[in-house]
Amino acid sequence: MHSGSSSFRRRSLQDLNCLTSGEMSDEWVEQKVAYLLNNSGQYHPPVELTPALLKLCRVIQVNYIRGLPEVGRLQIRKSGFVVDITPTSAKEIGWDRVVLAHEVAHSLLYDVSSWPPKSLVSYRAGHWELEAICSYFARCLLVPKVWLIGALRDISREAATMNRLKSLDLLAKRFNVPWRLLAKRLVEDLECLDCVILKFSCSALRNSGGSGEPKPDWRLTWCAVPPYLRESVYIPFGRKVHGKRKCPRVKGRISRVIGECTTRSLFNEFFTLEVGAEELVSSTTGGLGKFISTELGLKRVELHCRSGIRSHTSLFSEPPGFSGGEIVLSILLPNQQVSRTAMDSP
Ligand SMILES: [Zn+2]
């Protein structure tokens, strides 16, 4: 299991085209998804990974085993594929389904006409590009393009009055997937949600230097960025240190994102930021909020302040005794269409 960016995803699919005789492309993915859904009798969200659907992929058994070294794995048997999954204890719904859909993708990348089945791709097992392709397939299967467009149309009137993170939340429930998967689908795969979504997490305090009180150590732990912005606002997800992922500090990263957006004239004089999905009493003092508002340095900042999607976290001033939490921020990209056209012209 590995999630890759969609720019890599595109390239990977092109590589697949060269590497195999089959028709492997975005189109191949769409067709495969349509085949699986139609032949397992599914016409509405959420997609269910039923025995009928799994059988179409020659997956004969799914085991949930605690303590596996990986979140999911595929075993090749003469009678078909066996998927082992580490059940997630995550609070967010749907991750087990994502892992299963990802493993299903692996199963489709084998030619099973002979024994042992031959891989259709030349990547070695575990290669990150292969993993990115399978994660992309999982998103396409769990959130089929046509269904998503239909669902967007359904909620559009309602969504006009709510923030985008809230509509993301609604859609994620409808498709029974984690909201982050849906965000990747909308923002990166299909480019139909014009915003940059950032997730910050704080799980520890850090010394602020001198004799000052320890401060919350906010880190940028996840983001969804439209492909046309990705190269310039690329945000590293940190590196592994002693087996643990170290994510970048908030400072510097968000200013780079924002700086890049302003340089590209995506914003003129103001921003719209959305924070989380629920209403929150706002004040612009302290904490991450203060940092963000100072960093913006623009004439007008429009803040739609809401609490975190998962757990309540005060963005603007951490309460006394605060030791950790999570916050999701969406930076809306107004006039994106216009700007993109401008960027595309020589
Ligand atoms: Zn994998």
C-alpha cells in the first residue's frame, strides 16, 4: 500500500502502455471498473466489494489478520488469489475497503492464463509506481467517475451553501470511503474541486526555546493538490527517521503553498480558507491561525472557520493543556479556470 501523486500516476499508466501489449491507460481503468460493477450488479454508491465482484478478479478469499507486516498483501494460489488484510483500528471509516480494492488491483495485473500467473507489468513487486497505480485503481473502483459526477450534481444545490470540506464529508459517507480518498479523487484525479486541501496534525509539544512554555508541534501530514499546481507547490511528506515518518513543520510549507498560488495570480487580493467541516467560534489570535494570517500578508483574508473533521481542534488558539489534534484546511482556488488558461498559453 503506497499512495502516489497523480502526476506520477499518469506517467505510470503511460509506462504501462509501453510495457505491455494490453491497453493499459486511464481508459483501461475506467473500462475495468465498469466491467466489475456491471457484472456484479452494482449501479449506485457505495460500491460493495462483494464475493461476486471479487470472483471477477479471481479473488477467492479475504482474511483479516492482525499483526501482518503490511496493511494488505496478495497471495497467489492455483485456485485464485487470497488477500490478507490488517484490520484498521482507525477512527475513519472505509480504510479496510481501500486496502482490499488496492489488492484487487494487484490481482488484475496478472495474466492468469498460465501457471504461475505472469505479471503484466515490469515493475518489481512493491515498486512505488506499481503501488501508485493500484492505489489509483482503488480510488476509481470505490468512487467511480460517473457515479461521483452524479452525486456531485445531487448535492450541488445544497453544497453551494456549505463549505467544500463539508460536502466532501457528505460525499465520503455516500461512497463509504475515507474523506481523504474522496478528496484525492476530486482534487487530483478528476480536477473537479478547485482547492488545495491540507491536513495538519499535532501529536506532541515542542520546546519553543528559552524558558518559554512548550508549544504544539504542528506538522503537515497530508495534502491534496490539483495536478496543475503540484509541481510548484509540491509538499514533501517527510522522511523516515528510525522507522517513523517525520513530517514537515507547518512553518515554511504553508507559506510556500500560498506564495506559489499568489505568484501564479490564482488569487488576487484575498483568500478563502475553510477549516474543517463544522462551525467553530473564530478568533484570529494564537496558534496555527495566527501563523496563517500573518503568513498571508494580503489585504483581505476571508476565513471560514470550522472545527476539524475528525476531532475538535481549535485552530486559532489551542486551549490550555492542549497536547494534540488535527486540523483540515482547504484553500479555495477562485477563477481557477481563467488562471489555468492563462498558464497554459505560452
Ligand atoms: Zn500494493
